[in-house]
Amino acid sequence: MSEFSLSIKQEPNRFFNGESSPLFSTEVARTAREFHQRIPGYEPTPLRSLDQLAQKLGLGKILVKDEAYRFGLNAFKVLGGSYAIGQCVSKKLGIPLEEFSFDSLKGQEPITFATATDGNHGRGVAWAAMQLGQNAVVYMPKGAARERVENIRRLGAECIVTDLNYDDAVRLACKNADENGWLMVQDTAWEGYTEIPTWIMQGYMTMADEAVEQMQAMGVNRPTHTILQAGVGAMAGGVLGYLANRFGADRFTGITAEPHQADCIYQSGCSGDGAAINVTGDLDTIMVGLACGEPNPLGWEVLRNCSRHFLSVEDRTAALGMRIQASPLLGDERIIAGESGAIGVGTLYAIAHHPDAKTIMKDLGLDQN
């Protein structure tokens, strides 16, 4: 096997204790999935088995959850935003969530949902607001791709591109939401703002619940490893929280992966006391969905307790993953992945071809089993 060296930083989790959170139980996941199943157009997204790639890398099996088919939006983020908005509307109307429908707000006073996004979360909030006949105002950090801006505007939302990084765009959105009486739907938490971020994280569990069901239909009882891309850690925390509750955190190896330029989860794992660490600056990475410098404290708690390793990788790793999945080995299915979603496969490939591959793979417990 040829060798090449991409920069990979690895930190074993010294704070692991395996404590799962009741917020991300299988029962809560079932509630979230039942909600999503009532949305027109819901279908489980495919779980792709890259058997030829697994064999090439000396692994038993590689499974990739392909979110390119989620409600026609090419992103999993709509799961969190729609579930949080459903919970908010149900609470406002005083009805149980199971009675909520996308006709619930007809004849009601309009609501404006506000959020900050690097793209897909805002698109999900805009889509849910459009389905409900409500308004959305979406703030984006500087350098936002024109395509992502237009995707949000096509859903009828107001989209404002700022000259700020992601975390400062969140603060601006929150300030303007407070001043205008809008409902903030953000996927990170802070003091006094935890309920909606919790709902967003719980919404992501639908993806994990589907994946486990699909995996078991293939004859795989549980994963040995799960590699989760981490921005603020909301998706990673929700999915890992579900898996820890379902299987036990000590029965599989949870791994997070982030870009060097925005590796707040990795840096938090390197801290001496397990406290969340903020990363500042432009956060300039091609993995724009992961360009976040401040961990979601709810997500970080789950990741600190239940993940085994934190990885920080260079941008070329994501580009590698995109190419591998778009041009697969003969026999593997093609996957069209964005930069953030490709970090998992790219990282596996980069590790297996690294000059120190044997050491890294041994540390992570990666082998043919």
C-alpha cells in the first residue's frame, strides 16, 4: 500500500466515564422519529456499505449514512431544525407533540424563526418555516458560499451575510431575535438557552435510529467504531448519546473528527480539566459546516463522557474523502458528499496510508475485526 502523510492529530479521551444522558435515550429517539415520519416526503436515507474500500484499508466493514436524500435538501440538519420547531409550535399552541401537524399554524399569528448558520442548519430552519407558512431570518458568517445563500433564499427566508465569523454571527442573530420578538432556533446552547438546542440534538437521533435499524438488517448488531464530524458538537453529541444509551458507551469506540482550523472539540479534549475550549479567529476551512469555534455545552458533555478519541485533521482530508466516495472502487456505491460529510471516509483513508498507520490504527483499535 502506498504511503502519504496528511496531518492528523489524535487525542485519547482522558475524561471518558461512559455515562449516558437520559436526554438521548432510545425512547426520545422514537418520539423524534415518529415526528419526522409524519412530515410529507419522509423516507430513511440509505446506509451505504463500502465493502471494497473496507477490504483495501484492512477493515471489516465501512458503513456510511448517505444524507444526500433527506427531504430533498441534501443535508441531515433539517432533522434537528424541524423537530425543534415542531416542539416550539406545540408548546405555543398548548397541544401534545403527537397532535402537531404542518397545518397547525393556519390562522395563527405568524412566527418568525431566526438562526445563524454556515448553510445547512439555516436551510433546514427555512424549509420548516416554509412548510408551516411562517417566516425565517437566517444570518451567515463572512465568506458564505453564494450557492448556500441562494438555497436558503429560495425557501422564502431572509438571508443576511455578515462580516463576522460563525460564533459572532450567532450572537448577532440572538441579539436581533431578542429585539424583534423572533424565536431563536440555534443548534448551540448557552446559559439560559438549552431547551431548543436539546430538541435539535434529539432530532438528529432519527438518523442514528435509522442507521442502527439498517445495520442490523445487514446482520451487523452494533458498530465497533463511529466517526462523527464535529462542528459545535450538536449532531455528534446527539448521535453518540443515542448509541451510548442503546449499546453502552464502553461497547464501541466513538471518534470525533474536525478541521485543524476549527477544532474546538479536539482542543477541549486536550484541556487539563475537561472544560470546553473556544477556538477563535476566522475559522477558515473548506469544511464550512464544521467552521465553529465554540462547543455546544450540551454536546460537549456527551462527547466528554462517551467518546474515546478526538481527531483534528487538515483540509485535504475532506477533499480526499469527497473524491474517494464520488469515484468508488468497483463494487462500492457512489456517494456524493459535501466537504464536512466526507471527513470520516477521508480520515480513515488518510490513516491507513499514513507512514505511522500501524501505530495510529492500533491506538484507535482499527483492524479487520
